[in-house]
Amino acid sequence: MRIRRLDTGPLDVSPVAAGRLLTPEGERRAFWQIAEEMPVAILLNGETFAVMMMTPADIEDFAVGFALTEGIVEAAEDIESLRIAEAADGMICNLTLDPARIEKVEGRRRTLAGRAGCGICGAQSLEAVLPAPRRVARTALPGAEALFAAFDGLPARQVMKQVNKTTHAAAFCDRGGAVELVREDIGRHNALDKLAGALARDGRDASRGFVLLSSRVSVEMVQKAAAIGAPLVAAVSAPSALALRVAARAGIVLACRAGRDIMLFDDTALTAPLKED
């Protein structure tokens, strides 16, 4: 197998984000290294097969492993060549194969989009992955006490997880931190879709509170929150770098739990650490 990687320059897979670390005792300025997230298009003989969201490290291994685990090839030797290059807002991996192998998996293009783990993995173009987010109207945001109350109150409302120990939850909380509505699902993005539907059916305005997630915040979760007009998304795990960038464009503030504390990220996307005075 021949591998050709065009000069993409250094990829920072741990950019730095700034924010305020909220603690029971007060708050302080903080800087976090967070994981990068990027759409990577998998092409078979130049034709798009799927687009997957990933951390842009060890991309050669990912491309070969994806081809193996998806049944596209039976061995790495079945890949004649692998070409990796930059694209707008992402990267492209083009695998050159025997055309007969591609014919066998042609029908799989449609089935890759709808997995429980990712709402946009399997989209067939980079443009489809990163549409411009809706701009959310700025409203009053919850204070530290409200965020602590919401995080503390969510577990008791996760009825399914208490039984199956598995499902994710998406909750709508008022500005005081009271958990008003919860929806659960095996897929984190499905849980948020259910919450969006419940809010719409009840005629509730998402801008009058915030969304709380039991999962990590990836870019598609930000896009969904923007679609319903939620001004803040809090989660138990840190956002990806791409999620922070898209949230900044949408005017959404992101927060995550950090042990007993809460990290409230700046709404100015990524930033370099400031020098201490």
C-alpha cells in the first residue's frame, strides 16, 4: 500500500480554551486544553463514501482501520494506495481499491448515516457536516448557583439510567437551575432531539432556560441547541474545539462539570493562554 500525505502542516489536537472555573468557594480564570474535532471524508476511488467526525491524529491508521472494520477490505494489502489531504474545514482520505470491492459495499453509503453514536457521521459531503448555525438571541444566563443546582439535580431525573445504567439524558432547566424536562436515549443526540420535540410540543421557549446534557458536547449537539435557540449548553464532559468554534458563531455559551467545579467557557471561541501579571 502506498501512502501519500500532502503537506497539511502541524495539526494541534489539543488547542487551548479560556473561561471561568466556578467553584463552591468562588471563581477564577482558567485555561483548558481540549480535544480537536474535525470532519474527515472517506473517499473510495475518488467518490465520497462517508464523512466521520474525529480527532485529527493517526489519520492513516483510522482510514485503514475504517476500511477493515466496515468490511470494505479484508486486509490492509487490499488497499492499493491512500492519499490524505486538507479540505475546507476538514480532511480527505482517498483509498484506491479494486472497483469490484467498491461495488460490494455501494449500498452501505446510506446505512452509515443514522448510527446511535453520532448524528452526522456518515454524511456524504463536508458541506453537509458543517452548515452555518442559527444565531441565538442573547438572553440572561444562569448564575453559578443555578448551574450547580442543575448538575446536582439531573441524576435523580434520569429514570431510564437508574434501571439500565446506560442511557444519556438531555434536560431543559430554568434560569434558576430547576430541571423541568428530561428525555433519555441510548444516543446522546437522540436524547437532545427528543427534548427539542418535547419543548416544541409544549410550546416552551428554550431561550428562557438552558440545556443540560449527560454526555459530551460535540459539534452536532451545538448545532441542535442552536436550532432550538438555547443560549447555554452545560454538560458532564468538556466540549470539542470545533464545538466551541461553532458555539461562538451561534452565540451559545458552553459549560462542563470538572469534578466538584464547573468550567464556563468564554464565548469567543478558542484563545491562547494569557500571561500572568
